[in-house]
Amino acid sequence: MVMRILLPGVAVSGLIASIAFLLALLPPVQARGFSPLVMAIVLGMIYGNSFYSRHSDRLAPGLKLTQQKMLRAGVALFGLNISFLQIAELGWPVLVLDITVIAGIMVVGMWLGRVLFGLDRTMSALIAIGAAVCGAAAVLAAKPVTKANTQQVAMAVATVVLFGTAGMFIYPLLFPLLAVDETGYGIYVGSTIHEVAQVVAAGMAVGESAAESGVVVKLIRVMLLAPTLIIMGLFRRDKHGDGHQLYIPWFVLAFVAISALNTWLPVNPALHHALVQIDLILLSMAMAALGVDTNLNKLRHLGHRPILLAGLLFLFLMGGGWLLNRWILPFAG
């Protein structure tokens, strides 16, 4: 009986995610760094604002399951993309660089969002973590911690797409002006661009070594998602009390544990690849469900202030991130 209630919404999420995967394989889509996650939320929003209202009663339970349970499982399995050995290979200065970038963008984003733009804590946090850590995946992971609604999540993901895509085209144009080699450029890109796919695109525009170093630095930022969420949880207001409560999501601890297993436990490459693909499917289905549940009219009511905040953070990442690269990385030598 329960399966009959949940299946329609889960099936629609799966169908939208499947189409997103197919579209993401197209060369023009790949060239622009649009991952299945981004394609899934866009397709979900198209369906959600056209035909969904006719079937909302039947689909809502399964969509809610996908948004919550599958999302958490997907974030936990995202640890399969991380190895602690990657940090050791690049050295402590790169780790310090990534920590400084994330901490700086989170603090500046929260302050600017609330003081300058008058946004609430949740909207400010979602935009900040999307820019600071790993784009759409970070926004998704922060949803349960911040108790954000689907409109806020969709807006934060939209800013990741907008400014991450802009970065893919702007960063390669800056390369001749930076006076660094491809590896140095890759570290700069990996420490400041939003999405992993966007880092790959911006890196490959300069060279393979730029893309390789960029991805490793970016994956270290992804690994720092766990402590970032834990710190956010420390300051989440307890609605039933006067203070703050410690909130450490189970899926964040699972993310860390799976990253550790991925580092030290030998896994058959074919099995590892299959698990990574399953994780991408889970996250894409969660994105699709969030997209279906996103009302564009409500999204417009959020106004232009979230986009302005994201634009300022993008400029901070480009300018401030470059200064941090020049200041911290010389210690690697």
C-alpha cells in the first residue's frame, strides 16, 4: 500500500533524472559544464510549472521521499568522490587555501546577505555555501540543516548555474594575465569556481594539467562540506528553546566515513564506478523532485537581491581568491 502511494512521485523523479543524464551527454551541454544535477532541476521546474498541478496529489508523497531520504543518501555516498590522500599529495598550503576561501565566503556571504541585502539567514546561507564549497551539491546538502524551502533551494542553485557558468568563460581569458603555469592556474580555478564540472571546463580550456590540478583542489573543497555543515548545525536556532542546539546530520557523518573507506579500503574499480553513478542518480532524482516542487511565481517573489549577493561573492572569489592563492601557495615550496 505504501509503495503504491510513493511509487508515482519517485518514478517521475527517476524519469526526469534519466532525461537529464541523456541531455548532459550531449557535447554542447558538456562543453558548458552543465551536470545532470543542474539539468535535472531545470527539467523538474519545467514540468512542475506546466503539468504537475494536474497530478500533484498523486505525486507529492513520492516527491517528498525523494527530496528527503534520497537526498540524504546521495550526500552520504558523495564521499565516494573523495580520498584523504589527495590532500596529502598537494600539501597543507592547498588545504589552508581551501579552508580560508570557504570560511571567508561563508562569513562575508552571511554578513552581506543579512546586513546589505536584507535577506534572511537561510537564503544567505544557501547562496554562501553554494559559492564557497561545491555548488548545487552543497546547496542540496545544506537544505536539511537550514530547513530551507524548495524556492530558496532553487534560487541558490540558479545562482550557482549563472555565476559558475560565467566563470567557465572568464577564467580562461584571465590565464595570460596571471603569470602562472597551468598547475597554478588549475589550483586557482579549483579553489574559486562553484561546481566540479565547471572547474573541469575552465581547466580544460587551458590544458589537461590545469584541469587535473583544479579537480583535486576542488575535491578538497568538497571534502570540507562535512565540517562546514557541522559548523552550520552548531548555530542552528532551536525553535523549542532559547539557545542553540547541536545538530550534526547523520548523512554528514556518513559522508566522512565513506570518504575514509574510499581512502583506505580497496574497492573493485568497476564497483566503485557503479556506486558513484548510483550516487549521481540519487542526487539527480532529488534535484528533479525539488525542481518539480518549485513554483516560479514564488521564486520571482524572492526578488533580485539573492542574485546580487551571489554576484558579489563571485567577484570576491575571483579577486580575493587570487590574492589568497598568491599569498598562501608560496609556502608550498
